[in-house]
Amino acid sequence: MTQAVSELARAVEACLFAAEQPMTQEQISAHLGDADVSGALAELVAAYAGRGVELVEHARRWHFRTAPDLAHLLRREKDHARRLSRAATEVLAIVAYHEPVSRAEIEAIRGVQTSGGTLDVLMEAGWVRVAGRREVPGRPVIYATTPDFLVHFGLASRKDLPGIDELKAAGLLDPVDDAYDDMVASREDERAARAAALADASSEAAEAQVRLAEAEALESPGERA
């Protein structure tokens, strides 16, 4: 390191280097006798700035990583994970933007049935987890993303997920999406129109029944005579 750091910062550094997984500030503190490590972490961030590795925080967990501008030098040494299918990518995006979400809700958003194996793949990758059950009839399982998802995609929190405009600018949204949205809106308008027409027809039928009943009531006295 190019600059001296405090003994506590050195202890935090050693703790993080020895850890198998990223650690929260509370975990580091507990490991070092409940010491206040916030200042030590800031000290290490400054000390590692501009170096080959840097100290970063993702999803409230701290870890060392290769500097982004040097990643290309190590790319050939990295294991290449299997590419996600389109279905898995869509499901992961839905979980990330709508969590917690049930399988039925995922299918409603996608418009197609979702294979249980797709969710299994995402859970095996460590990016999606079971987050409990929805308190509705049937109590369906609901899913959410994991801290590993944030770490893998370099996000401090879900608030850092790109918005629609950013996705369109990056070319990550299909150009037919807007047309699809217009089509969905058009279909919803058609359903609303049919529902209104059915309601009008039902109202007219009800009025006709009332008129018929009144007519029968007027005719009844004459019939009895």
C-alpha cells in the first residue's frame, strides 16, 4: 500500500482478505471484538483507490475486487458461466423489478407459462431466493433477488437498477416493446368497451322485465273478474 493505515484498518483488511464471502460492517465489527470499523473501512477505501484491487460495498457487504479497468487482463482466467436463456433472463428481470413476486405474477407479466426449472436455474446461480409466502388463498411462494445478485451486477442496491429510458438507450429493450404496450392497451380498451356494452344490455333487460311485471299486474284484476 502506498500510505500507512491504522492498526484497526489493517485488522479489517486482514479480515476481509481471509473471508470466503463479502462481509457486512456488523460482521466485521463482531469479528474484531465489536470495534467501530466505519472509519477503518473509509480509510481502506481511500488507501486502495487507484490500485489494482479496490475495496467496494455492494448490498451492504464489503469485499475486495479487481479494478474495473483491469478486468480485461484477467478475463481469460475466469470461468465462463453458462449463458442464461431468454426465459431465465426475463424471469430474473421481473423478480428484480417487482420483488417479492409469485410464479403466477411472473407468468401474468410475461404472458406465458414459466417452467419451474427456470426458477431453479436462477436459484442455483444464487441470484434468486424464496422470500416466503403470499398471505392470500393458497399462500403461493414468492421470490426475491439475493445479495449475490447485487454483487454480481455491481449494484449497491435495487435502487441502482436501470430505468426504462436507460435500458432503451443501451439497446436492451426490444424496439417492438412500445408497439406491444400499445397493443395491450388497445386490448384493454376493447375489454372495457365489451364490459360496458354488456352492462348496458343487462340494464335494458332488467328494465324490460320490470315493464313486463307491471303490465301483468295491471291485467290481473280483469282476469280475475
